[in-house]
Amino acid sequence: MPHLLHIDSSITGDRSVSRALSARAAAAWRAAHPGGTVTYRDLGANPVPHFDSASGLARMVAADERTPEQNESWKLTEELIAEVRDASTVLLGLPLYNYGAPSVIKSWVDHLIAPGLSFDPTTGTGLLDGREFLVLATRGGGYAEGTPRFGWDHAEPWLPHGLAITGLEPRFIAAELTLADSNPAMADLRDLAAESRAAAEREIDELWAPVKA
């Protein structure tokens, strides 16, 4: 049975464009898979704990040597990886914060890197390949080639590298200039922002649309 894992990470609630786009994609997926099931995780509201000195080494020590804190961290890693493993499609909302991914996304990725669960430690082979992984990326400014801040988006280039060992291969759908409506200094970019969002929405709508004869 098709199963969707839908993940949001924005902290801006109803004002979030990444949440709006991921919700649109989830609705399109459900329409195309009427018998499918969905798991939803909101990293913005319920962030995954970051690794610290008490828990972070759980993935580097033998199971019988783990401290209680490490056991708790490992249990969460198992849960997060199981959510991905059980999904045929993963949707991830990825806003750009200070030119990088939200820290909760980095923490989620850190938990997904676990020998024996997400990759074979002997061969380095990823164990989470074979599923659709769609990233709905949003950027407050413009970072395309030729713009003053081309290359300043460090979220999209990083994510495929961060997850490479797991076998997950993200496909990005992005909307830029999302702050144009709320930032007076960007008022002259509002038409471009609307075009960027509309293009992302069209791409989302075509993801699981029936193939026309």
C-alpha cells in the first residue's frame, strides 16, 4: 500500500510558504493514491533533539555499552528511520534560514545516519533508496545564477550530500522571493515572487497527474 511521510520544518505557522507547498503536494498525493496512508511529522513544532555530549555517541558505541541517554537517542533514530523506510514517498518542506537549512533539518539528517539501519557499515551501501523523495524548498530572497547572492543558498546543495550515504536522492521544487509580499524593500519583486510560486505549484500539480494519451 502506498504510504506518504510528510514532514514540515518551518517555524512561521500559517505564514509559511513551505508549509503551503508541502500541504498542496500532500493533497495531490492523496488524490492520486486514494488507498494510501500518511504519517505527518512537524519538526517546527516538535523538533528532533540535537546531538549532545550525553547522547550523540549512541551510533558509535555497542548497544550493550550505551548509557540511558544514548539508548533514548538511538530509539529515536530507529523511529525516524522506520518512518522513512515505511514510506513510498517522502515530502519535506525546507525553508531557507540564514542561508542554510533549519537546524531541525540538520538534526533529522544526523539521526538518519545510522550504521545497520540506513546504510551498510561494511559496504557503505545506502539502505533507504528506492523511494520518492520530494523537497519543497522556499527562499525569502533570490539566489539564481546572475543574482547578487547566487551561491548563498547552502541548504539545497547540502541536503543531497548529507543524505548520500543513506541512498535517498532528493528532487527539489523551489519557490523564491517569498519575503517580497512582507518586505517593503522587495516590493518591486512581487510579480517575480508570484511567478516563482505559481511555477512551483504547477510542478507540484503535475507530480502524480494522470498521463495524457
